[in-house]
Amino acid sequence: MPEPVRTVVADDHYLVREGTRQLLELSGEVTVVGAVGDADELLDAVRRLEPQVVVTDIRMPGGQWRQGFEGIDAAHRIRAAHPGIGVVVLSQFSDALFAFELFKHGTAGFAYLLKDRVGDLDELLGAIRAVSGGGSVIDPKVVEGLLARREVRGQGESLTPRERDVLREMAHGRSNTGIARALHLSISSVEKNVNAIFTKLGLENSGDVHRRVAAVLAYLGPADR
């Protein structure tokens, strides 16, 4: 088995922080080397403990940070100082503007998940694994909302239900093989749907997983700004 991912958890609510820590450690796939309550403590913990991944709430106390964006600003500072550390930002906000704020300098090594994903251990572990390898994840509910608004406005040809399913898996940062496994499809069927998605969205296809997430965000973003 691979070594557990060294992780720091940041949340200002003690019960949430400890609950997340225990949930991750019980999986056997993560070792939580630190659990802190604000953005300043988070930066200090990253410097001292050298984790592979940080899981942080989007909002935390801290005087030097933009109010409401503390977790995102900390994520940017962490990636700038430690490019090898992945960051998963947990948010209660499905408004895609928060996700775009996280991804504005690039998608590699970042994940934006809604907080209810903490209760779905597989989803959270998948995001941790993805960012630890430089990949990226955006909560599929955010992508779905963006896509629905764009199609209501007539900005792009509608996707089929199967194409929407594949798009949601792409948002998870999954490769074609991973999508095929998740949806119980053949690789060729996944490739066909991926090609159709990129054609309908007017995007250039790419085999690079996090570049595909970035491409979808780039297309869906302007209509909501």
C-alpha cells in the first residue's frame, strides 16, 4: 500500500476540525500531522510540518486576510511558497465565483469542494489524492450549476444526460479510465462522450487531466462574471 498522505487540516470550528481529522485518519490513507484553527496557524503548520496536502475551510479568523477568503488566500500563499503541496478548499458556497477565485492563477494542485463532501469520504480522499499529484478538482455541483445557467441563456448546445455525467467526473479530475470505472462504461464510450463535450463547449481536447478541468472552467466562467 502507498504511504499515507501527510495532511494538515484547518477549520476554526473545533468539532468540525477534529471530526475531519478522525475521519481522514480512520481511512488509513491519510496521516493528519496538524490540525489548526486559523489561517496564520495554517501557514506556520505548513512551514514546520511539511505536509503533502492541506485541507482548509474557506473562511477562518485572521486579521491580515481578506474577510471571507482566508482559506483561498492561504491556499495561494502555500502554493507560491511550496509548489509541491496540494490544497483542498472546503466551502459552503456553491457560487462559482469562489471557485474561480481559487483557480484564478491556475488549477494545478487545487481542489474546491462543497463542505458536504466531508461526509463522503471517497470524494474527499479522491480530491486529496488528486492534488497531492498536482491534479485539480472542482465540485461537480458547481460545474452543473454553471452549465445549466449557460444553457438557459442559450450559450452553447445542450449536453446529453450521459455527457453531463462524464463532465461531472471530469470535474473530479478523473482520467478517461477513471471515468469509465466510475460510470461503468467502456473506454471508447468515454472517449466519444469527452470528444462530444469538448466539441459542444468549443474547447480544445487535452489528455492532461487538470488541463481539462481548467478548460471547462475557462469556458463556463465568463458567463457568470
